[in-house]
Amino acid sequence: MIQSAPNKETASIRWLRSATSQSWLDQVNAHPLEVLIDHAHCERKAAGFAVQMMFRYLCEPGLGEALSPLAREELEHFEQVLVLLKSRGRYLEPLPAPNYAAQLSSQIRRGEPERMLDSFLVAGLIEARSHERMALLAEHSEDLELRHLYGDLLASEARHFGLYWTLAESRWPRDMICSRLVQLAEVETNALTGILANPEDVRMHSVGVVCQR
């Protein structure tokens, strides 16, 4: 799913309409532990989202069987990150989050079945962006231990956004999914467009993309 970007400094995924910029990578390398703490929060939220979907659509065939293992895996990643943080003398501290996920979530339609479709696609876009950025860090982090951590997580992150696509594709026609995905991917790019006022506020999903339209 990962393809080399034209400048070879970023990676792109078919879900995404933009590639992460070099400036984001430079900011992360300057503040790696802050991003690691934020990463722990992201894994926690991803597990919570999967559980929330299981309970919202309690009787939806096949959903619990698909999302329960995903939630467990997200919590395993959360625990991995906590262990590494503890070894560095840090823990799960509160951090101001970027508006990224909130902007995407605001696009989820209220009525069903559109709400379910949008929920799958928004979750998939977030997982796809996480995968893209972890791939960059696995290759370019200046911290060898962090390179190994992000590299170890890549395969499962790819499965996660693939799972959300599969859940959507098994319930809606592909043209309907792709049409909505294009719209949401545009919102995703807009949410990451701009310049970070304070580089020390860098997060896993803070601004920093290069549009590839």
C-alpha cells in the first residue's frame, strides 16, 4: 500500500490525497518523546473507537468478530509504547491534541446507514495517515529504538486501515465508497494543511503535508 513519493522523503498511501512533509519529520525528530506520548494516546483512542462501534452496532453481523481483535491489538500497541516511555522516564501525560480527528469526525453523517459508512472511512483514513507517518519514522527517526518500534507496528497498522475498507466494501457498492472517500480524503488533507506555530507542539497528526493532486 505504500508507494514512494516524488521527492523520496515522504510516503503516500492510496487512501490519502497528500504526503507528509519534510517539516513534520524534522519537528518529530526534534521532539520525539512528545510524539511518542501522543502516539500512546492515539492507540488508546483507536481501541476505544473500535469498542464504541461494536456496541453501537451490537447486532451487525460480523462486526464484533472483526473489531474485537483490532481493539485488542491497539491496546497491545498502547502497552508497548507505555513500556518504552517508562524506560525513558516518561509516562502517559496529558497533551493538547490537534484538531485533526475532530475535523474528520465532524464530517460523519448522522443518519444510517451513512453514519456507519462514514465511521469506517474516517477510521480508515486516520489509520492510513498513522501508517504513512510511522513508515517515515521507521526509516528516518534519529532514534534507533524508535525506528524499531515504528517498524514493528507497520504491518498491523496496514491491516487496520485495510480492515475498515473491507468492512465498508462488504456492505456498500465500491463506487459509493470511493465517491465518499474522495470527499473525506479532501477534508483529511485540509486538516493537515498549514504551518505549526510552535514546532514543539508536533503530534502524530499535526499539520504538515505536501499536496499531490
